[in-house]
Amino acid sequence: MQAVLGSVQIDRRSFLRVTAMAGGGMVLSLYLDPLLPGQAPPPAAPLSPSAFVRIAADGTVTIMAKNPEVGQGVKTMLPMLIAEELDVDWKDVKIEQADVDESKYGAQFAGGSRATPLHWDSLRRVGAAARQMLVAAAAQSWNVAEPECTTSSGRVYNAKRSLGYGELAAKAASLTPPDLKAVRLKDPKDYKIIGQPIPGVDNHAIVTGKPIYGIDFTVPDMLWAVFEKCPVFGGKVVSANLDTVKALPGVRHAFVVAGDGDPMSLSSGVAIVADNWWAARTAREKLEVKWNEGATATQSSEGFAHQAEELSKQPPARTLRKDGDVDTALKVAGKVVEASYFYPFLAHAPMEPQNCTARYKDGKLEMWAPSQTPQRGLPMVSKALGIPASDITIHLPRLGGGFGRRLNDDYMVEAAWIAKVVGVPVKLLWTREDDMRHDFYRPAGFHFLKGGVDASGKLVAWRNHFVTFGEGEHFAPAAGCRWVCRRALCVPRAATGSPLSCSRSSTNWRTLPARTRCNSVWLFSKPRRCLSRRETREPLQQICSTPSACTGC
């Protein structure tokens, strides 16, 4: 069963294709409306080893896990949705990790905690459609009406007779698939898999130390690589003592990578490739590089803090939200409190440092990439190497954490580039220091808040001047406010913003931008409540001057 799935909607134009497997059995393929104008459904590939669900003649059910597994459990959860409606016992299901293939699986990514809401309906309907076709095959075999048949544990029943799914699969493959929108889903009270404490499918492999993570993966004749980049973001190599490094024990290659000018893709640096990682790591200690550090060398945390302080005293670059006349309300307030809050750049620091294995041969590339967004990395690699995306195969090993860091695929491009240069399989493995120095950090930010209360201690107004990174009126990715805490304070209020220029790219850090923005607002509520002499755990509705408007606060 292969599926085109992303943020999907099942409608009358969504349909199934079913074909027989060689030697009996069935492959069920789900096709949905194109996600983009002019994008046609991909051609059927009934014998593809990465089809979404396979039912073999012997009754074996294999379900592919489409999304990267970062520890969030989707390798178990997504197949559970299909298995539930298919009505098979979980113990009889085999799970395989799918390779990257948008034509079969649609969007394959891990981020934003969206796997369940995006797939809850569509994957259950895939399982229900398969079950309905198996029931139809059994009903025809017995010459009975379909409503007279039931299913359980991978078998179709009628009175005292039954047939296993494997026995019915070939016949079911010849039937016209049902309308996905019309298939009957289970009543939740009948769930046997969904809602149960199902152990992760990789649990045993994890606790017994099986090599299932990207950092574990090896291939025959593989060499190991390290990649030295400028300690200043955006810096470029001027020169390096390559001859000295090449003469060191175990070193096979040492060369300069010019980079493509995109810090999210391929940075300038020096690659060292050796027989083993320790030889590469040791040789790196002897590496001497002269860098052109560029304009970023003049930037610093202290400088950003000073600029933020200056911007806070100036008119903001943009208004994020405004309710009522804040200036007037603050002028008539009995007391006014001002406070500022700062949160720093923050590294993601997943347990597993960035790594990627790549094999380039005969103009084609094969990769084992622990990425949260492998489909984003694919065109980056294609562009950097100058080869068609169709000539790139990406396998998805388990990820040892991500927290948003692996939403960016720079390490994929680095590994691919090095593998193409040396012509043999290469595993690029960052050190922990690399991971901290060359992260795409959660951006820093500054909140300058001002609030007032009336004579009775009720909040009458507040203002927040938010300063973070960006250019002009626009915040950098993951830096801005999709203004959070929208209903927190139902009084005249204003939220304004001023971007700071920074040469370093940033990205989301775990719970998306809300963490830092909300924390600053709620921290500000503590001294404000002390000012109003109210218990600090008292609901905000009770300290607002218009509590009736604070529904949802």
C-alpha cells in the first residue's frame, strides 16, 4: 500500500489502486488529490518494496513507517492506525522504515508534533479500505452478502467458516477499490490497538545496542570524515596545511571545500578523510587553517544586547498587536512597573551529533541520513552535486534526538560533497564541539515590558517592545511572534517589534516560538501582582480591570 500523504484531505477524487503481488498476495496503493496545481498523481508501482502495506500469500502483513523516527514514536504510531482498521493483530504485523519517496508517501518529516493530526483520518481509511476489499473477496468466495461477514485477527468469518487475509489477498487485488470517503471506520469502543500501551517497535533493538541509529551505520569499504569549518559563521578558508595533514597516519584525503555561499547548505571548510574516525579526528588537531572571518566577526552577544537596549528606546519597527489606548491608560495608572527580559541563543544539543553516510558511484548517490526533513535535504544535495534528484536515494535510520536541529540538512550536503570528491563510501561524523559551534540556534530575544495598575490594584494596561533578529520589519525564521498569549491580558495593551541584524541563521527549538515569548509575559505578571498586593497564584482574570472580557485567559 503506497500513499501520497501530507496535510491530506480524503474526498471523492481520492482513490485506491490494487494489484497482485508476484506469487499471490496484494499491494494496496492510495492516491490522493495533487497537493499543488498541475501536480499529477504518480504512476502505480505495485511491486515496489517500499509500498505502504503488503499482504503476502502466507498472511504476512508488512506496514511501512513513512516518517523519520526521532524518538517521538511515529514508527509505531502511524502503522498502528492502518493496522487497527485492517483488523489484524499487532503481534502479526511487521514494520519497516520507508525510504524517502514523495511520489509514494507525500511529505515525510518530523516536526511540530503534527504526525497524528495529519494522518489520523487518512491512514485509518487506508486500513479500512483494505479490510473492506478482503471482506468482499471472502463474500464472493462463499456466495454470501458482505454484511454477513466479519473480521478479526487477520481473518474473515462467516458462520463457522473463515479465510485468512493471505488466502484472500490475490482475489481482493482483482476487485474495484471502494470510495475512501465512504468506507466504514470502526467505532472507537471497538479499538484493539489504538489507545493501548503498545511498546515502541525499536525498543528491544535500542536496549540491546543494535545499530539502528545513523551514528551506528557502516557500509563495506567505508572511510570516515571530519569537517573543519570557520569558528565565525560565514567565514571562508584562505589556506591550510593540507600536505602536513595528508602525511599523518591513516589519512587518505584532505582538501578544501569552497562552499556554496549558503550557510544552510554547504559552508567553506576543510575535509579530512581517514581509515577510521579517530585517525581523522586526531589529524584534525594538527590542521592549521587561515580564515577570512568576514563581517560576522564584528558581532557579539554583548553588542546585540547594547543594540537591543537602544532600539527599545526608539519607536518600534512594526506593531504586532494593539488593543485600546495604551498611552492614556498608563498615564492615569496608579502605579507603573517596567521590566526587561532576555533569553540567549540556544543550541539544540541532541544526544546524537550530526552525521550522515554517503556513497557516490557511477553518477548516483545513496545516503543514510538521520534528518527530520530529508525531503528538504534532497534538492539541496541535488543542487550542490549537480545531479538529478531522481539519482539520489535516501534511507532513514533512526535519529538520536533532534529538537528542531535536524530540520536543517547541512550535514547531508557536506557528506554528499565529500563522498563525491573521494569516490568511496564516507561517513561524516561531527564532534560534540562541532554540534554546539555550528548549530542553527534558537534565536535570542529581548522583551521590554511596561504595565500599570489602578488604585485598587487592578491591571489597566501593558506594553511589550519585543526585540529579536531579522532585517527591516521582518523577523528571522523562528525569531518572530505569531503573537502569543493572545488572550492573556484583556486590557489596553500593545505588542511591538524591532528586528536586529544578525549574520547567523536560526531555527526552531523544540516547543516552537511560544516558550520564550510566553515565559517573558508570565514572568512580568509576577512583579505586577506583587505591586497590586495580590497572591501570585491568583488567576489573571481577578487582577484585570475588565475581568468579564478575560474569557480563556
